[in-house]
Amino acid sequence: MKRTEALERILESGVVAVVRFHDPEPLVEALSALAEGGITVAEVTLTVPHALEVIRTARQRLGERVLLGAGTVLDPEAAGAALLAGAEFIVAPTVNVEVIRLCRRYDKVVMPGAFTPTEILTAWEAGADIVKVFPAHVLGPEFCRALRGPFPHIRLMPTGGVDLRTLGDYLAAGAACVGVGSQLLEPAVLAMRQWDRLTALARQYVHAVQHARQRPRG
């Protein structure tokens, strides 16, 4: 998939599910349950045991039903391995310019993580498609709103602690999308394979995005 197509899909979705769990076995089913609920963009973090195999298997079973990425990517070697496994986008917790360059070279979406205005601008100028503001809960929606003044052109994805209660506030503050982890993929739900519950929760997040986008920004 071309980078522009993947980016459009991410922005349209509004939510990137952050898939992190100690057991890789249920994760392909979890991704399917998310898609059933309308969340079709997800990153599998490389902290998951055998994460590349999860990505590879999910691509085989789910096809383009889910846009799959790799998260917690720390270096270009890991980024390259994830792309070879089938990841269509790369998410990182920090700004690594070499990771950004590799993704641009292969026409893939890249979302480095940043915490300060300087890091955010550095990531964007290096070629980031979206800058992941992490950890978002430390800064809150008002930080995103404040950044719109000097950086109205930079797409931001708050990640870390975002939930149904705060999602709308981040989008109203100017975020292009949000990353949601354990607040969506609850560890107990994954452990118990409660796919109906996961699908229902995904629908709530989809509805929250739709509702938030009807609110005026500012």
C-alpha cells in the first residue's frame, strides 16, 4: 500500500489501537474483534513476544481488513524487519531520524514519538507523517491546543492514557488522531478472550470519534 493511502486511512479512522500483551497467541483474534467493531488501524508493539510473526500472520488472515503497523520501534534495523513482516506503518516512542529516513525511502508512514515542542518540530522536519505525542496523559489536551499556535501544520497523535473520557478533548484540541492502548485492549479481556466485549468497546471508540468530529475545534 502506498504511503499516502495508508496515511489517509489512519486519519480517517481517528484511532490507532496499540496492541501490547505478554501472550501473542490471542492477538490476531483480538485484531479481528477490533475490526468487527470498526477499528481497523492497529500497531503491534515490538515488545510483544514474536511480534513480527503476529504481524505476518495477521496480514495473511485479515488481509487489508486491518491496516497493520509496528510500534515501539527503536532503530532502523527493527523498522526494516517490521516492514518485511508486512507492517504498513511504523510508530516509535522517540525521534530516531534514521527510522524516519528508512520509512520515507520505502514509502511507508512513520510516526515518531516526541514530548517537547523542539522534538515535535525535529520529527516533522525529518519527514514524520504524524508526530506521536507521548506520554500524552502527562501533558493533556491543552498541550495539543497550545501547539496549534506555532505548529498548525503538524499532525499530532496523542498516545498514552487516552480513553473514552478524554478522546474527544484531544480531537477537539486539534489532534489528527489518537493512539489507544490498554484502555481499549484491556489485559483481562485479552486473557479471557472476551471478543464480544472488545468489539463492543471498539464501537464505543468509533462513536466517540464521530461525536468529537462534530464538535468545533479550538
